[in-house]
Amino acid sequence: MWSSHTSGLYADGESAEADAWLQWKDLRKAWLSGMTTNERLFFAGLIDDWDDAVRARDRERMSSILSTVELGYQADDIIETVLRRAS
């Protein structure tokens, strides 16, 4: 599939699509970087899943959700804080 999000000329559609995915990931990170945790979860449509995971105290699921919104590197700290407050 040929992508319209290319940054240059490519010999094939596969190379163009690979570049487009890299650009999308960078753009997504830039959008998310200015958001709070809750804003990221809401923007990604994961706030209800997050709340369910918190109620269940499901650390693995919480970590997975945080990774989805580019917070995997802070997951342990966020989870500890949230669960401590939810007690």
C-alpha cells in the first residue's frame, strides 16, 4: 500500500509506508507528551479500561495500558501512586 505521509522519494511503496509509520509514531509521541496521564488515557479511548484495571488492582493490565499511551517507562511509579490513592 502506498502512503501519502512520505518525507521523500522511494523506490517502492513498502519503504514509503515504513517511513510513514515512523513519522506517525513520532507525531503521536509529540501529541501525547504535553498531556497528563488521564488526558492520554481519555484521548486513546482507554480511560474505562484503566478504571477497570485499577478497581481490579491488575498491575499487568495497568502497565500494558500505560505502555499504549507512551508511559511504559513510568508505569511502576504511576501504578504505585494510583493504587496507594485507591486504597
